[in-house]
Amino acid sequence: MKLLVEINNLSTCRIREDFFIRTIKETLKHSGYDFLRAKNVSLSLALVKPEEIKKLNKKYRQKNSVTDVLSFAEYKNRSALEKVGEKEVFLGELVLCYNDIKEYAQIYKEDVRQELARVVSHGLLHLLGFSHGARMFSLQKIVADKIAGPAAK
């Protein structure tokens, strides 16, 4: 699989781009979506300020609040993604609010890199068609532990 990730960092996040790419690769590896191996997979990742994600959250989810991640998937579900005949597959866009992720990590006394890896993985799993549930949460924890080390709890 060839992976192309366009990253737009409009936030205060100083974590290197390779952290995001490693997190995305690890999530794809554990997703069970082996059919993507023969594809050129791309996605967009934007890190934005709280006021920007709040606007997007209100517009697209009718929630007037800041959130950690928004996922804008190109495909409705796994079945639709599997039917893509082209070699090039654009999964969609992830929009992250680093300030919200960092604040959450501080409140719950977690490592910010652990939380960031969990959130990136979570968003990507939504792009792949996963819904909230035990399998999704288990996968994002596996990825975050692999990328940033086990959470201290």
C-alpha cells in the first residue's frame, strides 16, 4: 500500500508529521482492511484551533461546542470502500483540535501523545466505516499503545 497524507497544521501542535503517518499506518494495519494493500490510499488531516472546529461541529453535527476530532468520510461504509475499482482511494478528511486533545490529556493525567494517537486512530476508523463499539475502541487503544506507549492508569 502506498500512503499519502496531506497534513495542514494550523494549530499550536509541535508534534512531527511522521507521528501522524505512523499512527495512520498502524491503524490501517490493525483494521483488517487487507483489500487496501493493493491500493494507493490518501487522506487529509488538518489540525485547527478551537474556534474553527467549533464552527465545523455546529455546521455538520449541529453541536455548538469544541470537539477533539471530526471525520469526513468519502465512503459510507466498508462495503462501499471494498467496491472501489480504482487503484487510487481517497478515504476522506480528519479535522483535529490539538488544544482540545491536549486539555483532555491534562484533565485525565494522560500523555498528550497517547491521547493524540488514540484520537487520530479513532477518526481514521470512522473514515473506514467503523462505528463506536468495543472493536473500534480496542483497535484505537492497541494503536495508541504501539505508537506512544501504554497509557499510565
